[in-house]
Amino acid sequence: MSTSVTPDAPAPATAPAIQGAAVRRGDRTFLGLSRGAGILILVLMAAIAAFLIWKAIPSLQANTANFFTETEWKPDADPAFFGIAALTFGTIMTSVIAMALAVPVGIGIALFIAHYANRRLGAALGFITDLLAAVPSIIFGMWGLSFLMPQMQGFLEWLTTYFGWIPLFANDLGIFTRSIMIAGVVLAIMVLPTVSAISREVFVQVPREHIEAALALGATRWEMVRMAIFPFAKPGMISASMLGLGRALGETIAVALILSANYTINWQITEPGGNTFAANIALRWNEAGPIGLSALVASGLVLFVITLVVNMAARLIIARRAEFSGANG
């Protein structure tokens, strides 16, 4: 008289198994696509490096000077005679000035927008700051050449008058145009949106519980920022700085318009002079001969390596310090 439902019992068990198999297939597909995308990036970077090395070999073989220590740039002379010392100095110096100005200001703007300004004012300031990123570099270059350079002469004269005892700010020529200092200021304005935008996004993501806990313990607003926001946001702040530095290192047109493009190493950054890798490539490409083109590619290879080293160093800093991850916050 008893009824059996055993023939129908396996039916409910097969549906989750089929669904689990489908999910596993989806996971494997997504994993394969993600891994393929990562491998593709590595392949592209290796291909770029191989291309640069291949194109740079003829000039390096023909060069009769020390490529790393020579300041002259005469790759089309007979014999070829060139080096990247002056270009390396100009690139690093302008980028350091830009980051020294842009990072504190950008982080300050991001902090004000995220935790001090009201919502309407913060949205307006954020929009204006982000809008700077859409301005072409040629516009920054022309603005720096026609407006900023004349306006900065008074400040540079004051800097030399009162701080000329520091070698960086000395000026023996009495000329305050087309200097590394002015180029660094223009670069700082150009990288400011990158630093500010990324830092702002990280500051907004700080858990509200961290902020409220610090305030509940009697911390002032600045103590709350220092103890609750900055430890959590350090990875984003470093990433923002590194992205800004990457743009500063590779900026071309704006720097080419401002600097006088000579091949000297001058530590007096208020005097005319200086050159960078990117600006030199842009200015010399059309007039260079076969060896000259190869030499420009060789300088581009050095800039490529410098950028990789900077980003790898940033990743190592983040990886080696556990507090950067925010896990202990």
C-alpha cells in the first residue's frame, strides 16, 4: 500500500550539479580571459622593448662617446658623438620639481573635497580639477610660454635675491626665462588632476567607522585625517603620485615649448637651459639622419626603462609595507 517516490528523488539533485558545472565553466572562462589579458600586456611590453633595442643598436655601435655620461648630442656627426647625461638630468629635475609641487597640492585638494567641503562645493571643485586633465598639452605649453613665463620672472628674481646662496636658486646670467623651474611648474599643473582625482577616490572609500571612531575618541579633524584616513589611503596616494610622475617623465610638447633645449647640466634651475628625453625626440626627429633617428630611439629606450623602474619601485614599496594595504586599519 505504500507509495514510493524514489524514481523522482534524483531530479532535484541533478539541477544543482548542472548549475555548479555551468558556474565552474564560467569561472574557468573568466580566469582564462583574465590570464590572457595579463599575458598580452607582458607580451606587448616585451615587444616594445625588443623594438626599441633593435632600432637603437646601430647608433650605439656607431657612437664614439660614453652613452651614459656624455652631454653632447651629435649623432649625425662623423664620427657619431652623443650621450644622454644632460637629457637624464633635465628629465629627472623637471619631474622632481613637478612632483614636489603637485603632490602636496593635489592631496590637499582631494582631502578638502572629500572631507571638508560641502557636497555642492566639493562636486564643483572636483569637476574643475578633473577638467584640467582634458586640456591638451600644447595648450599648457602655449599658456606657460606666453603667460606663466613673464609672470614668474618677478618671483624668480625674488627667489634668487633672497635664496641665491642655495646653488639651485642662484642665477649668474640675470635671465629668468626658459628655465627648468618654469617647465617644472607647468608640469606640476598638468599632473595635478591625476594626483587629485585618484587621491580623492581613495579618501572617499575610507570606512566611515574609522572616521567616527577617531572623532569619538576625542581626535581633532587633523588628528582624524592623520590616524584614520592617511594610513588607509597610502596605497592610493602612492599610486596617484606614480601615475603623475609617469606623465611628467614623458611629457613632450609643453616642455619643448618652454625649455631652451640645450645639452648642458646646470644645477641653477632658474637660468635658461635644459632638455628632456621626450622634448629632444620631438624637436630632433624630423631633422635627424639614420644614426640620429636610431640615437633618438636609444634615448626613448632609456626613458622606457626609467618609467618601468619607477613603477616597479612603487609596487615594491606598497608590497613591503603591510599597513599600506589597509588590512590593519
